[in-house]
Amino acid sequence: MLRISTPEQFRKRPRPGIPKAVFAQARLIVEDVRSRGFAAVADYSRQLDGISVTERNLKLSRADIRSARKKLAPKQIRAMDEALERVGLVQSEIAKTALAETRVRVKDGFVLFRPRPVCRVGIYVPGGLAPLPSSLLMAGVTARAAGVKDLLVCTPPQKSGISAAIPYVARQLGITELYRIGGAQAVSAMAYGLPGVMEKADMICGPGNTYVAAAKQLVAAEGAVKIDLVAGPSEVMILADNTANPVYLAADLLAQAEHGPDSAAILLTDCESLAREVAERLERLSRRLKKRETANASLQRHGAIVLTRNMGEAAAIADEYAPEHVEIFAENAEKLVSMLQNTGAIFVNTCEAFADYGMSGGNHILPTGGTARFLSGLAVYDFLARTYVEAMTGREQKAVAGLAAAFADMEGLEAHTNAARQRGGTNS
Amino acid sequence: MLRISTPEQFRKRPRPGIPKAVFAQARLIVEDVRSRGFAAVADYSRQLDGISVTERNLKLSRADIRSARKKLAPKQIRAMDEALERVGLVQSEIAKTALAETRVRVKDGFVLFRPRPVCRVGIYVPGGLAPLPSSLLMAGVTARAAGVKDLLVCTPPQKSGISAAIPYVARQLGITELYRIGGAQAVSAMAYGLPGVMEKADMICGPGNTYVAAAKQLVAAEGAVKIDLVAGPSEVMILADNTANPVYLAADLLAQAEHGPDSAAILLTDCESLAREVAERLERLSRRLKKRETANASLQRHGAIVLTRNMGEAAAIADEYAPEHVEIFAENAEKLVSMLQNTGAIFVNTCEAFADYGMSGGNHILPTGGTARFLSGLAVYDFLARTYVEAMTGREQKAVAGLAAAFADMEGLEAHTNAARQRGGTNS
């Protein structure tokens, strides 16, 4: 059973990172695919996925994509369509602000700061034990709301075939390029292209296992592409006072724990009786779970129930930890929301699982591992780049030439001084 | 003299990247400083900068910062103040949009997407052969406009002392933490902190040499901090037709070339006589330059004059190359601006050097090496993170519980199905 700990005990616990060996392995795969192209992809696919792919069947056919709908139950289709609508609504509203230009008069000149969508985006969709059409939905809807025209998908090949939900969502998003490539090899293919088979992308997004995460970081560090964020193990911190329903808390903690052994499910409460009841319920609930081993490993390693002096302390611990998700079930929820800065998403009296499936409207691709201190959940902003367009009248250039030359001189840049002086009408 | 080449010849030329050996060396320094703290910083400072620093004198005193002004000429002060004002004007205008919240009703729930400035930002300011107070100004003004409260500066120690312009600009920005640390060791110190000496930052920005650039990428890949962008060698592409003034073009190309031997100064024109005249003027102008060896190395290795069939082709080549800066001196400048997407900044009939010193109002920290395809020039946006705040009424949660459960079921997540079902009032 999950022990109840003090804030001091909790603060000492280490958080999981990507092991160095994973980086090393991912680097080998990335470089091999970069230099050998499709041949390397085929090798890793055989070796890691146990599947033979050919240049011809690497990409799903139009018929494969079109026919996916038939393999789905009406309720599954309704669930995906509802999520597409709700997430789309939020992102198109965000787009109104994110796509706004800024125009500024600067004395006798002007600056235009002009946003534009990234041209070509690759979306990685995990497809191993748990195919994640929801991740494709989150990334794809957001990219489309930003105006990205060219989208492609990579998802690991499966012996049983790609889960129909993935091509279904792709089709709803108007995506026609869907490749059966997984892992670090997919990331390399998207970053550098596969000559004759797949064109390189400008940006890669979507969650994946540690190899995918490591590979994304490597190709971004090379300056080859932009990546969305570092998607590590999922985390929830639940802030609950004595008004919270322990049945909900136990269910939500377990939902987090089933993601994987490195996931972190943490309850912060100032109510000891609630802490005890949740611990007991969690224990009972987890016994009935098929994936109980995964969930128990997660709870043992990274789970916690922390008894705080008051709810303000709970909020302070959460802000310091900077978790991916925060759920708040408390009387003064609004005050707690205002105290939280460093977190990907906050759910007020709302089950976080609804966000995983687009029902609450937000994006489920969120920063983990404490990176919420400086990174944001996926949104239209991530798919934009911006260009400064600047112009000054001849008179204005003449007026500032002396000051710019003085500045350039201070930095020891003689040719800059000269270029500025030319505009001032003084050949130095 | 710079040869005139065809678009085909130009397209084949490789672009400089960060050598692997630099990454390896930067990694050693980053890890050493991370584990040994100040002692390692002191070692590298002695070894690489030839200067002994102590825990006491690592940080500039208040008196050092306050007295900097006295060492500057009135014209230098006016130049910096003018730049602070102009760049501040543009960033505060950008902030109005960037800091806007998005609130969306999603059926019987709502989503708030709330921006917040990153808490603590470290700015790297090059200080070797060319101290760059302008870089501090660009990063600092932008961070302040975003609302960043906690700013610190690292700049390499100098035998002759830190250039007075750096503490002057720091003071104008209200920065009191200024450390004499350079290179990869400064990046590591900012990313991980120096126990007892310096607190870690959440974000690192500002340009530097290849060791600084490599170190920034390494600490960002570790998930320790956010970085602004990959600041590689500077680049300009000038698009000019027969109406352009060759005197200006030669001066601007040379100003770019003096930055360093890896800088790229490229002229794209459809006018052969202009191409020839610029090549000749550039030759003559460079002979008078003190740094002519650097400039000539840059022009030989990465410089080019490309003769295009028409100005549309020139714009297409620029869009493909995705340079840091584009200057346009042409009759149909507006049309060319509209054809350019992938570039950091565009200057219309305007000398780029004015932007280096804040006179045109834009930011001079811009994406290089082709990363303008997906990255933007520094702006308020870079210093913000955003949080999704989501809430649904109990009725709404009940209404969507079945759909969310169906979706969770499709992804094989049993505890998610259960958490959703609980809200629907059906204990599964």
C-alpha cells in the first residue's frame, strides 16, 4: 500500500530521466538511418518490430486509409469525432490570437512581426502495446488550426496491422501520408528524409517511448528540425481537501499509474482521513486491474500521498515540482489555481482522463519532468514561426547613422560602422 | 575577388555546422561544472580565459555596475538609450498580443489558456574580441517586456575588465546579477546552478561561440532549461535589382563578412552589371579593413554573388536557404517580401546594421543555419510558458463519460475507462 509521507520526505525523491544508454542507442539509429536511408529503416523494422517492410508498403495506401472507418464501432467514431470538434474549437480560438500580426511604428520607420505556420510537420503516433489515436488527434488538430498544410504520420508497424483508429483520425484531418515506421528510426526519417521514399519535415511532434524522446532531442540539437516538447513519463498531482470524493481520487491516481512504471501519481492533501481512505481504495482498485503490475510499479517508485499542513503548502509543492497535470478537488479551488504557475494543465473538479480524450477541450500533449517551469502544452503557438519585417525611411536612416556607428565602434566592428556611416552620407 | 555564380552552383554549397569535436568538448565542460560547481568554473577560467576568479569576485559588485556609466562617452550612452527605447517599444507592442489569455466555452465547460513569464532567465553575453552589449540589450529588453522578473548575466572575464557598456545596459534593465564566467562553463552554471554562488535559471538565451551554442543545445536536450535558439554564424542574403545602390550593397556584405570566417554574405541579383560593380567595390573596400583576413575568409568560404534569371528566382533561392537576414533593394520590394516565408528578418531598403544596434526596432537575435524554416527571431513569445486550465460541470462530465470510456477502451487503458465511468455514475 502507498505510504503517507511528509513534504520533506517527498521533496527528496529523485525523478526519472532518460538513461544515457538510451541516448547512445538512439544516436546510433538516427545516424544510421540518416546515412543509409530506407535500407536502415527496413533493418530496424525487422530487428525491433519483427516486421518486413518494403519501399512500397511502408506508406499506407489511400484504400487502407479510406476503409479504416468500417473497422470501427459507431461509439468509437462518435468519441473521436466529438474530441476532434472540442479540441478543434479550443485551438481555433487560440489561433485567433496566435496568428495575429504585430505592427509598430518606430519613429520614421516600422516593424511588422509576421507569424507563419511551419511548412511540413511529422507526427509520431505510438502504436505498440497501446496505439494512441488520441495523440494524433491532439497534434493534428492543433497543427491544422495553425495553418500547417503538409502533415505526415509515422507509427510503428504491427503484426496485426495498424489500429484502424489511427488512419481514421488521419483521414478526418486530411492526412494522406501515413508511414509504418516506429522508434528512433521514424524520428530520423522525419528529420532528414528518406531519399525517394519520404521528404524531410521541418518539425516533429507527438509523444513516444524513451528512444523516440531521445531521438527527437538529438535531431533538434543538430538544428535539423523543431520539436514540440520532451514527452517523458506522465504525471499527475492531485490537490484535494476534505470535501473531495475519495472514489474519484483513487480512480484518477490509478489511471495515471497504469501509463507505465515511470509515471507518477501523487496526492497532496491536508486531510489525514482522506489520505488514508484514498490509500485503501487505491489498494483495492489496483488489485482488479489487468495491468496491475505496471500500476503497482509506478505507485511504488514514483507514487506518493503527501500530507501537508494546509492546501497552500500543497499548492507550493506542486508549483515547485512543476507536474504535467494538476487536479484540484477543494473548496477554495480558484485560489489554488491562482497560486499555480509551473504546470502543464490544471483540472478544476474535473477528471483528467476527459482531457486525455479531448472531452474537456485542452491539449493532452503537455510538458513533463519539471519542464513545465519553462515549456507549455501543445498549442497553435508551437506550429508557428515569425519573421521581423523592418523598414526605415532614408531620412530616418540618415538620422540614426551616427548613433549606430558609435554603437558598432564600441563593439569593434569597423565594417558595421562603415555601413551605418554610408547611410548618413559620410564616407568614412 | 568574389566570383559570380549561377543558382545551380550556389545550391550545391555546404553550410557550416557545429563540429562534433566542439560538442564533445562542450559536453565535458558542462558535466564537469555540473558535478564540481565553482571549482570547475575557476579551473576553466584560468585555463581558457587566463584569469583567476574567486567566489567573491565572480559576481560584479553593485559599485562596479553603478560606476560603469562614467566610463562611457555621451554618444555611446545615447546610442544605447536610443536602442533600449526602440526595441522596448516593439517588444511592448508584441507583448500586448503575446500575453493575451484565451478563454473558450466548450459546451458545458471551459478552457482558459493562460500565459506566464518564465521565472528566471540567464543571458549569455559574448565578451571576447568583441564585447556585445547589444546582445544583452536585445535579450534583456525582450525578457522584461514579457514580464520576466529574475534576470542574470554571464560574460567572459577579461584581463582589461568587463566592457563598461555591459554593466551599463544591465543597470538600465534593472539587472543586479552579473557574473564573470564565459563559454560552456557559463551555460552549465546557468542550467544547473553553482551551489552557494549562483542559482540555476529556467531559460538561457543570447548568442555565443560554437562552444556556447553546443553547450546550450546539450543542457536543453537534458530538459534542464529552455534555450532561445541555435545562434550559429551570421548570414545575410541581399536581393537587389538594377535600382540598387552598389555602394550600400558592398558595405552591407562586408559588414556581414567581418563577423567571422563562417559568416555568409550573399548577393542575389538579376542584374549582371550590378553584380560586377558590387564585386569590385567589395574587393576595394575590404582592403582597407583591419579585420580583412576574417572578412576575406568569410567571403571566400561562404560568400557569393549569384546571378539569377529574375528577382522571383532570387526570392525563391532565399526562401529555400532560409537565411538569418534578408535585405531587399528592389523596385517591387513588397512583392518580394510577400514571397519570403523562411527567414529571420527582412529589411526593406534598410541597412541591416541598424537592426544590429536596435535602431530599426526589431530583435537582432535571429535563427541561423536554415533554422528560420521553423524558428523565429527572439521576441516576448520566447519568454512565456502557458498553462491550460480546464473545468467541466458535473453534468457535462456525466454526459461525456461514455464517449471517453469508449476512447480509453480503444487505447487499452482500463483504469482510464474506469475513471471516466465513475463520473458517469456507473461503477464498472
